[in-house]
Amino acid sequence: MEKIALIAAIILPLWNIPLILRVVRRKSSKDISIYWALGVWICFLLMAPDGFSSSDPVWRTFNIVNLIFFTAVVIVVLAYRKTRTIPQSKGAI
């Protein structure tokens, strides 16, 4: 049973890949809340020390793989966030 859990701990974070690819393909992350992405990522960061030092290989593996892939999600969401620019009028000094 532990082997199945270990496989699931590796596969579950891989579901972040379609999200990353969708953002890159559309060149926009406007439909993804920055508050959600950063909030989830901060929670993963706060859980990481326990996961990294755990003797449970499933929990440790999940934390490592999930932190890697969700960090990629956050980077892509922030990189593809279109910021609003203030239009400058012609003839401005």
C-alpha cells in the first residue's frame, strides 16, 4: 500500500503541468488569482520543513515534488501577469 501512496505522491503534483502549459500557451494568467497562487505556495513553504525532515517517505516525496511544481506554477503565473500600463498622452514632457 505504501508503494501506491508513493506513486500517488509523485503523480499528484504533476497535475500542475497542464495549468502551466495553459498559461504559457495563452500568454496570460489573468484567470488565476495571484492571491490564491501565493497563498497556496506560502502554505506549502510553511509545511516544507516538516515534510523534508519526515521519516515518512510518502510525505517527504510529496512535499519535495509538490513544492517544485507549485513553485513553477507561481513563477509562470507571475511572469505571465499582464500589468496595467498608464497610457501617456502624446506631447507629454
